[in-house]
Amino acid sequence: MTGRRRWSTEEILDTAAELLRTGDAESFSVRRLAAALGTDSSSLYRHFRNKTELLRAVADRVLLAAMDGHRPEGDWKQRVTALALRLREAFGEQPQLAVVWGRYASGGTGSRLVMEELLQALRASGLPDEEIPAQYHRIAVLLAALIASEAGISTITPKEYEQGMEQFRVAVLGADPERFPALAHFARDVRPLGADRRAAFEELLAAQLAPIEARLP
């Protein structure tokens, strides 16, 4: 009688990533993962203590892939911007995992590589060391929020997108000018959240970096 197959950590993470690509973090469970692997949940707990630890490990693989081959270039602002766009692109290819990263964060090698590059870039700016952790935290929160938000929009179906656009048009163009005077005034110029998201991403990041630059000698 043959024994049950032992799955490696990488094989478990591969299958978990695939389940998350076709589902979401809410419907994901260790039991579903075990079923997909043809094993029982107890065997997976030898690799990960709980669902959260497993999800963090899956998200960390995206960070690790994003940082693979990365070579810092340019001044500190260019380095931060390049890092941000690199993460945006990596999670844009796996949007369900972006939501996982935004919710659970990560503490693996990929996360440390991202933290190291961001901290080194801020140090290269000339900021005093005592100010760097706070600035790092603000940038990290902004990136996680923007990338997770953008990923959420990218996972909707074309039908859902059209329905959302129709609701947007009704809400904006049909606004009562007496009750919503500002909305009625700007109605034809206000754009939906899905428009020009890369440009908005870069502008928001630049706005976050501008006060740092203003403080430099």
C-alpha cells in the first residue's frame, strides 16, 4: 500500500496562488486548498500554522518575483518610483494576490527586499535617519492601498464594469443641481475611478514624495 504523497512548500504555494487567481481571499480556505491537492488539512499545517501565514507566504512570492533582477538606478525619487511601478506591475498580473498583500502584508524575503530598497532610497535622499522610518511607513501604506484598490477594480467582469459605468453616469449627470450644486457643476469633467489609473498612481506617489524633497538641504 502506497503512502499519501508529501507535498513540498513550493507546490502548496503554487496551488494556493492558482486558487486565489480564480477566487478571492474570502472564499479561500485551507480545506479547499487541501482538497485541490488531494490531501487533508492537517498535512498542510505542518508547513503553515494557519490560513493567514499561508496567504502571507503567497503574497511574498509576488514581491520576491518583482524584486528578481532589480537594480537600483537614478536618484532617490527615481528609485522609489521605479520600485512602486515594479510592485504595481507585479500585482497587476495577479490582482487577487494584491488584495491579499494589502490585507495581510508579508514578512518573508520578498518583503524584506522591498523594505530594504525603499529604506536605502530614502537614506540616499539625505533625510536624517530619525525621519526615515515615518516616511517609509507613509509610502508603504500609500502603495499598499493604491495597488490593492486598483487590483480590486481590475478583477471585475466586463459586464460589471459596464453596469458600474452606467451607474456612474446616472449618479453624476443626473445629480439634482439644487441638492448637489458642486457635483452638477463639475459633472462633465469628473471621471470614474477606473480612468487613467497609472497617471493617478504616479501623481499620488509624487505628491507623497514632494514634502520629503522640500525638507532636504
